[in-house]
Amino acid sequence: MGYVFGFIIFALDVWAIASIINTNETTTTKLIWIALVAILPVVGLIIWWLAGPKANYG
């Protein structure tokens, strides 16, 4: 069951990083958010979801 949880967190982190890349933020801001999500996968994902830049699709 731990593998399923790990895979879900990994997929959500990849989605968050892709979403961060598609924002209009500066490169430095994007790199900081990506590093936060990559270094702290669960906590970084939660912080990004609450306070991070969101992608501008469409």
C-alpha cells in the first residue's frame, strides 16, 4: 500500500511542477517553488496548493 501512496505523491508533484512551469512568474520564483516541491514532496505540495502560483491554461 505504501507504493500506491508514493506513486500518488510523485504524480501530484510532477503535476505541481508542470503547473509551476506554466505560470507567468519570474524564472527565479519558478525555481524556488520547484525546489520546494522537489525537496519536500508532501509539505511542498501542500504549501504550493495553498499559496503557490497557479498555471494559466487557456
